[in-house]
Amino acid sequence: MIGFDAFHLVEELLTQPLQIIVGNVQGAFGSYKDGHELYNRAASDKKDLFIVEGASHYDLYHQPEPVSQAVKKLEAFYKENL
């Protein structure tokens, strides 16, 4: 059996500016916990963890208000870092 570790080499590879967005409604998928772990382990000096209140992982795909908040945050991040 082959295992997959999505966080393998995070400390070595994530050195560029990083924006992480998660909803604060935790589900079985684990994205809330994973977002925090990624933030804590990333080596970037310029990183931000944005938490969308009242949103789950899946709300960030198709619910207008959480998506709007995420897009606004990403727009500012891209303008500053690209």
C-alpha cells in the first residue's frame, strides 16, 4: 500500500508568498486543520491564513458570500505579490 503525504517537503518548498483560505466550520474532510498545519509549517516569511466565518470547505466552492470573501482576499494578495 502506498501512502500519500500532502505535507511532505512543505518546509522546503513553500518559501514564496502564501495565502491560505479556510472556512471556520469544520467538517469530516479536515481542511480546517490542514490549513492551520500548512500555515504553521510553511517556511514563507510572507504568509497569511484567512478564515471565512460561517463557511465550510464546500461553501468556499459555491456559496456566493463565502466565495466573494475569498475572491476579495485573493485579489488583494495577487495584486501585492504577482
